[in-house]
Amino acid sequence: MKSLKFFQDLQSAVQFITILPAGTGHGFNPMGMIRFFPLVGIIVGLGLALVDAVASFLWPDSVSAVFGVLYLVVVTGAFHLDGLGDTADGIFSHRSKERALEIMKDSRSGMMGLVAVFMVLALKTAGIYAVKTSVPYSEVLLYMVFIPGLSRGAMLFGIRFLPYGRPQGTGHDLFSEKLPLRAFGYSLIPVAGLLVFTANGWLVLLTFLLFTALTLWFYRSKLGVITGDMLGAMTEATEAVLFLTAGIQMI
């Protein structure tokens, strides 16, 4: 039964944050699937590494980096990017908490949302290009596998440490009870992979911790709560920052 629940919860996580085929539905267990977000990120990262290996064979690094970002957009159905745009529109509207949350629910994209999406995609492309041109290719593939896993682990911190901001919404079920610390277990896989197999893994991990803490502080200072859109924004921004960090040229 435990093995069956494992695969059911993993399937739910894959279906929730990607468009990857994961079989037919079996019931939705939000609290059970949260712990698998980092593992799903690693699955996404394996696809990114494959796309990069093929694209790098055909085109220069600048082009293959663009294809890598396009893959990340497609495989997630732009789910997190939509949250990024909505979050930017709401938070940077400089309105009251209630009004900002209403703006986030608006399906129309505002200027701040479009700018935020463009900037994050540009930074992510630059980060992947920097990784490809500054570290050995064996490490490039490892960064591509583990960084998407670590960035999706950021959502667990948001769920654990901030209250949900709406009585209903896409992410409401993720906050039905306090997330236990044991739910962070699969986050240790990308952590261990980066620390053991990459030269700058320690720097990527340090950046992850600092950026996650800064993001949570920013959310708390602006709205005091978090939403599903804000979790998606957190994922996208973290992924871009971590690729940029991994691509730093150490002297």
C-alpha cells in the first residue's frame, strides 16, 4: 500500500506542475504530493539535459540555451510563468493587500507582469548560457538536472512558513494543514547532488537559502501571505537566480 501511495502522490505532483503524461487520475491528495515537487523538478531537469544535449549537437551554446528555456516553458505549460506575471501585477501595483490579491486573480496581464516574465526568461537564458560556457559539460548536465529540482523545493518553504492568502484558490488545498519537516526529504536529493558532483554546488545551495529567505521576507512585508501564483513566481525566479549562480566564473 505504501508503494502504491508513493506512485499515486508522485503522479499527482507530475500532473499538477507539468504537462508530462502521467496516466489517468486516481484521486487528488494535495498534502501527499507536495513532498514530490523537488523530485518532479529533477524529472523536468532530466528532460532539460536531454534537450540541451541534442540542441548542443546542432547549434552553438547561445541557441541551445534558448531551446532549453523554451523546453522549460512548454513542459510546465507556462504554469509558473503565469503565476509570476500575476504576482508582479499584484505586488507592484502598490495597492492594499486585498486589492493586490484581486489583481492577481485577474486573467489579464498587466505591464509589470509582462516585464517580470520577460526579465526572468532573459535571466534564465543568460544563466544557462553562462553555465554552458564556464563549467565542464559533465557538470552542465548535472546543473540542468538538479537546479529545477532545487527551485521547486522553494515552494515547500513558502507552504511551510507563510499562510495562504485566499479562502479559495488553486493553491488552497496545499495549505489545508501545516507542512511537516519530513516533507522536505526529497529536497535533499538535489542538495546532495550539487554538493557532491559539482564544483560550485555549495555556492548554488547558499544562494538558494539566501534567495528563498529574501523572497519569503519580501512576500511577508508586502502582503503577509502567499498564494499559488506567488509560489509559481518563487519557483521561476529561484530557477533563474540559481542558473546565474552556477554560471559564475570562479577565479
